[in-house]
Amino acid sequence: MKNLSKILFATASLFSSLSYSAEIHSDLSSIAAKKILIITSNRLDMGDTEKHDARNNLWEVAPPFHVFNSHGIEVDFVSPKGGKVEFMMDPLGISSYAIKYEGFLDKTAATMSPNSINPNDYWGVYIGGGYGPLFDVASNKKLQHIIRDIYESGGIVGAGGHGAGAFANVKLSNNTFLVKGKKVAGFPNSTEVSKSWAKQGTLLPFMVEEQLNKNGALAQNKQTLTDKHQVVIDERIVSTMFLPSAALVAKEMILLHDNKLVPVEL
């Protein structure tokens, strides 16, 4: 009888263990099945008489899209108004590949509207540069709430160039800024004031580095970083100052996400 009891106990324990493992696997599969959201801008110009270009920067959106796509991660695009979004820069390298073979322009010709987005569907959100996001994403309450909700559910926020300005104003549920106390790399003031693209920044609603610092971030710049193309990771914010590293932001987001999915041995 003692042996029979031991066998029954061992069998019950095995089924319990298998059931628990199945639950863990199911949870992990559910997390892994979540998608990435890329936020883009509908703006074409800065609203000035000379129509300074404010379109999305192709080189800061298409390469990250390619990285996510090549890792088997489904990508959705959203913009403040939905529909087609426009890009500056000629398609080169990875951007050309994403356009020709990965349906990049098909997706960006039909971006979703904020009201159609369920933040629970995404493990991360990425925003590239171009000046547009400073004009319409940073001031769109629905998109700001989507970024907040993804982050507060354990998600990752990534940005390249001016994209960091898109979430500089995001407030968490406790009314503190998302970026408060975190190192964030965004397009730096020193570069902005030296370029004619936005008349040395005078056409912008705000400058990225300045706004990040205003809201409590530890904004990184060419003085604080030894490598101006460095990807900065602080908790679950992944960012870089300039476009050459946009694809690396996407990869670091994936690595950070995958690390969270490693099951703890019990």
C-alpha cells in the first residue's frame, strides 16, 4: 500500500507539474504573440510659408520595421489621423529592401487610427524621427495614453532621433512623466541649432533635448556620450540620437523583450 501511495502521489505531482508548465508555456506564448506598434506622423510640413519638410524620416522607420519583421514580429502602424503617411529621404539599403520585399509602403499607406488600437496587443512601441512627431504625436492625447498603457503593462518604448520627443510629454497614471529620472537619447540641441532644416529649431513646437530635461529626463547628448551613435537603454526605454542607429534600437528592444521571456527555473 505504501508503494501504491507513493506511485499515486508521484503521478499526481507529475500531472500537476505538467499542468503548471503548460500554463507557463501558454502565458509565454501569449506574450510572444504580441506585436510591435510603430507610431508615425501625418504632418507634411512645419506650417510655415516656406513649407519646411516635416515628414517621417524613412531611414528611422523602415530599418527598425525590417529588424522587427525579420525576427518574425508582426508590426502595426498608427498615426494621429490614420491612413497614408509620407516620408522624407530616398530609399536606400535596408529601406529599399523593406519597401520591395516586406510590404513597408503597403502598411504605411493604411496606418491605423488611435481609436482602433488596443494597447494590450503590443509588447513595445517605437517612434522614429523626422520632425512630424513633434507636431502631431507629442500633442495627441490618445497616442500619449497608448504609449503610457504599453509601458505600464511592462512594455518597451523605443525611439530614434526626434522620435524621443514624441513621448517626452507622456505622463504615467501616477501623474509623473514617463521619462523622469531616465537617461534618454534624442536629437540634441547642439545639432538642432546648427541646422537649417527647422530654421535652427525656431519652427519647432519644442526642441527634443530641452523638453526631455524639462520633464525630468537625463537627456543624453554629444557631451555625455562617448559615441554619438550609441543606443541608450534605461529600464524599458531604448533610444538613440541619430538615424544610423535606428535599426540597433529595434534589435535592443527585441533583446530586452526576449530576456524578459526567459522562464525562471522552479
